[in-house]
Amino acid sequence: MLSQSGNKRNPTLTQAELNGVMASHERYVLGRGGLRAQLGHKVLDGLNLANRNLMEADFAGASLVGANLFGSNLERASFYCADLRDCNLRVANLTRADLRGASFSGAQLGRANLDNADLRSATMMLVGPDGVNIVGDGKAATRTGTSVGVDFSNCSLKYASFGNAKLDGANFTGALLQGANFKGAKLTNASFRGAVLTGVALKDLAVPPEALEGCVKDVSAEAVAKFDALKAKIDGHQAWLSSGGANGNPANIDGEDLRPAQNLFVGRSLAGLSARGVVAIGIDFSGSSLQAIKFDGAALRDCNFTQADLRGASLRSAKLAHANFDKADLGSLHMANGADLHPDFAGSDVVQEQLRNSHLVDALSALGVTVSSTA
């Protein structure tokens, strides 16, 4: 697709200006006058478009990095080569939307409806005073000579519907796809490496085994059978803590699949627990005392650590995409020997935005968290 960009830079809209455009569009949709929203190539980064009726709106080539489109009706809207990185698109209706060439890296699309959406790869060339520039996923095409599919890497896509969607070359690496529907989807050259595919009909994917390398699939019968033993260990560890060591025993659950015990860990006292390499995707640890816990190398994506006490916890190399740390205590833990034990996220994939509402004493960089540039 070739577009004339003229001599002007893409205009940035304020929230007030965008509100006016959206109100006019909603009148247009209802047949009460107004105008269809023409937001192609506009810069809408970080703006609020949540819970609006924006069906058939034009966002082609627009930048919506970090924008909030939660719950909006985007049926048949055009996001051709749009930049939707880090967007909140949860519960949005994207039925039959044109999403060709769009970038979704880091976006949240849990429970979004993408039935019959067009998610094929695409490029957009902009002609301006500086020559021809390529936007959308076409940036990769200029280097490789071939276009690439939509980037859903590390997205939250729980229960999203991709029925009959065109997903040639799509990248679902590390995505949360619990309960997602791919019936009839076109998935040539798509990759699901490391994705969470719990509740997904794998027969609908029809991809070679290497495309599913490292995926997390349904809980095994063996893991379910170990629930009673796992509960006994957790109960024993809590008894050991509450009795000062008189009862119970310190627990080691390294490498266990904790998913059969979904509600076992809420509000628990589990300080010092050894849980290295556990599979705990989606587990609720809210309100738990997890001081000095060892979560090194654990699969903790989509976990709920709301108001958990994680002082001195070790989460080195843990997978933490979409984990919730709202009001979690990430301060230092004062030890009996006089030393302070700090939380350790070195090598994990946690991002600074996840810790924005946490209780922090140390700088994020001191905790091993990679701090992204705001430039």
C-alpha cells in the first residue's frame, strides 16, 4: 500500500480533540449526523478510547502505543499497519477488523473477539520529503525481502477468538492463549513457541511440532494426581512457620506444576518456600506472605501477586509477563544477621510498568529490572 504523507509530520491529537472525533463518530454510527472517524496516520499514543462505539473507524497507519481501547466496539475498523504496541484491547470487539500489518507486541487482548479478522502480514509505504518510509511490520520486510505476520508475542489473548482469521506468519511466542479459539484459522508459518495453550484445541492449529516448542499445554493427569501431596507440603510449611519450627517441615516444591491448586495459595504464609522452576501460570498469590521465597526460573505468567509480601523474594529468570503486582511489597527484608535481603528480578522478563503500583524501596535497576527508555 502506498500513501502520500505530504510535507507534514503525522499530527498528534489531544484527548479533548479525540473525544470530539469519537462523539461525532458515534452519532454517525447511530445515523444521527456526525462524521466517520478518520484517524489514519494520527498519533494517539496513551489516549483513552475505552468503551466507545468505533465500528468502521479508520485507524490505518495510526500510532496507538499504550492507548486504552478496553471494551470498545471496533467491528470492521481498519488498523492496517497501525502501531498497537502495549495497547489495552481486552474485551474489545474486533470482529472482521482489518489488522493487516499491525504490531501488537506487549498488548493485552484477553477475551477480545477477533472472529474473521484479517491478520495477514502487510506493508505500508509513506512518500514524504525524506523519501519512502515503510511502516507496520514491513520494517522487517525491508531487511529480509519478505513480509512477516502480526506480532502477538507476550500478548494476553485469553479466550480470544480467531475463528477463520488469516494469521499467516503470526508470532504468538510467549502469548497467553488459554481457551483461545483457532477453528478455521490460517496459520501458515505461524509460531507458538513458549505460548500458553491450555484449553486450546491443538488440532485446529495444524502447525509443525517445532512451532509448538516449549508450549505450556493442558495440566497432565500426573500433576492432578499429585494435588494431595502438594497440599500436604504447603500445609506443613505453613505449620512450620506459625509454630516457629515446632510443627511441620519447610517445603521444597521445585519443578512442580501448581496449576491443579488454583486457590491453594491465596493469603498463605509461605516465607522461605523453595519453588524454583514451578509452573504456576495464572495462580492467585494475592495477600500471601512470600518473603524470601525462591521463584528462580519459575513460570509465573498471569499470576496475581496483589498485596503479596515479596520482600527479599528471588525471581531470577522467572517468566512474569502479565503478572499483577498491584500494591505488592517489594521492599527489603531485614535478616537476623543484620543484613538486608532485596527482591531479585535479574534475568526475568518483568517490565517496569508491572511494578508501577508496587511498594518499592530500591530503584528498579537495583532489583535487576530492565528500565526502558522514555525517549
